[in-house]
Amino acid sequence: MSTPEPAGPAVANGKKLRPERTNATKQRLFEASMELIGERGAAGVTVDEIAAAAGVSKGTVYYNFGSKSDLIAQLLRHGVDIMLARLQAIEGQTADPLDAMKDMVGQAMEFMDDYPSFARLWVSENWRTPGEWSAVFAELRGELLAVIGSAVEGVASGYTVDTSIARGSLEAAIFGAIFVVGLDRQTYNPERTREQSVAAVMTIMHGYVIK
């Protein structure tokens, strides 16, 4: 499976890393850690296990990423970068803003199909209070909501919409629905198609548009 990588060198503990090698290592660590975390949760996985599953040394993990907490934080960043790259890749491909929103939701669902454990980690840890990665989640959530907000703005510009609905609440509803509907399908209803899940999320937007 080919996945886009974030541009530019990663930085950990004040050190610039070699972009190509770091991106390849980070992708292996991301895939390995997501599989392990999906089985036992973030707290139940050790750096040794992540390193072994990714085929790198424990020293490489600590040298590049510092502590286990820093590693998880950077892997969360890496996962969101992959999702954002997929969403940005489809920008401008569809003239109708509702269809563009539908394509965006479809890309998000496809990402969760590829990395279901990332979605589980996000849902399980994002609203934990206090949370070890609360600041990281807040930053990443803001970036994803900005993309959703841009798509909502496109719909509002092309259609007559219900202005009594708070834009922030609408964006949060779409954001939450993508994760919950996607995880529900993976966990309890695998017979449902991605298209059915996308259609369910899009009912939020169709309720926003005034016929």
C-alpha cells in the first residue's frame, strides 16, 4: 500500500533527521505501532515491541523520537499527515461542493479502513482527561477541523444553508461522525459498504442545506 508522506524533515528533540530515511522509518513504526496498539492499547505496548515489529533497533527509536510518549505523539502527527495529504489530493477535482464534501468523507473513511487502529487510538485517547497527548490531539484536531471547515464553507457558498446552525458545531458533528460511523462499521457491521457509511455522514450536510 502506498501512502503519502509529510513533506520536509522531521524534528525530534531539537535534531533534524534525514528526511528520506526518517520518513521510511516513521512509516514502518507507524504501521507496526498501530497494529500493536490496536491489540492492547497505547499503555500496553512497549518501545521494544514497537521496534521489533517495525524491524528497527530500540536505540534507533530512542535516537529518532526520544521517549515512548514522544514516539506516540509523532506517530499521531504522521497519521494525520497521511490523512490530510489524501484529503488535499482531491481538492478542486469536483465542481459541486456537496460532491466535494462527499469525496472528502470517502477519503477519510478509506484512511480508517487502511489504519483502523489509528481511529481506535484517536477515539480512546482524544477525550481522556487528563490525557498524555492532549496538546497533540488539540493541535491535530484543529488541522482536521480546518479542512472540514473549508469544505463546509464551499457548501455554504454554493447552496442556501441554515444559518441558525453554528458552523463550529456542524464541523464537529461531521468530524465525530466520520470516526464513529467508520469504527462502527469496522467493529460491528463489516457488511456495510464504505459508500453506505459515507451516505450516513452526508445526511448531516443535507440537513444543513435548505431545499
